[in-house]
Amino acid sequence: MPKKKSTTSKKRNPARKAGRKKTPQPSTLPDKSVREEVLSLLGGGKAHIDFEAAMSDWPVQLAAAKVANFPHTAWMLLEHMRIGQWDILEFSRNSKHISPPWPKGYWPESEAPPSEKAWKSAMTQFKTDLRAMQQLVTNSKTDLYAKLPWGDGQTILREALLVADHNAYHLGQLVMLRKCMGI
């Protein structure tokens, strides 16, 4: 049987010949793209505000302020976000991690930070843990799709998206709280 002639052109690519980087293999393209999208979501990309924009200039004097018809203070939301993010991060990288009791262990006991130092420490720890989750996603040795052996079906991809989703939700609440307080 005669061979069919190819209908695609086999023109040489002069840019490639000039030393341009080769196009990555198809198997790496989706993974790279997914990692970039997840990192964008974690960092507050696309339609989401980032942590710095929402929180960096929040006056500690207003950390315990409440507004009508809103159940949480900025301190309560910050601590809840910090604890939740820390729990998800530790679960993602430590098979021996034990999560706090739900829901009590995920919220602070008071509406106000115990001190300015506690407020600043919570902000710092939130950013540190967010960077650690971003590094986990960035690390090419991290299999985003493998089920965590100590979980019940969770993957790093699922946990990173959970962090991004949880943070986006509560950062949105913090933005509304800011607007209601006029800051």
C-alpha cells in the first residue's frame, strides 16, 4: 500500500535554529500551567485581593472593632485564616499532623488580639505559611495529583486550592469590614 503524503508542512523554524528555546514537551505544559494558576490564586491573583493589600495597613487599634450585623472582628478573621492555612499546610506536608478540633480550634477565643505583638505575629505567620504553601506548589518534585498517603483522597493540588479559596473568602470579608469602618 503506498504511503499517504503528509498534509502538514515540514518547514524549518528559523527562530529555533537561531538558538531559541525548544517548546516544552506536552506532558510538562499542563503541569506548569496548573502550578502557575494555583500560585496566582494563592497570591491573590486574578479576581482576588492579596493579603498585603487587605491587611498591611490595618490599624491594630481597630483589630477588635465590630460593625453592625457582622459577626467577626479583623482579629477573629485573621486568626481564623492563619489557623486554617497552617492546618492545611501541615496536613499537606506532615503525616503525623493532628488538626485542631472543629470548629472551636479554628477560631480565637477572644474578639481582640491579646497584644499588638500577637497581631503582628499572626500577620507574619500567615505570610510565612502562605509562602511555604506556594513553595510546595512551585517545587517540581511535588506531585500535585498524587493522593496523600495519610489522607482520604486529598492531593496537594486540592489542599492548595482549599487554601486559596478559604483565604479569598475571608479576605473578601476583611475588605467589607474595612469599608464598613471607613479604613
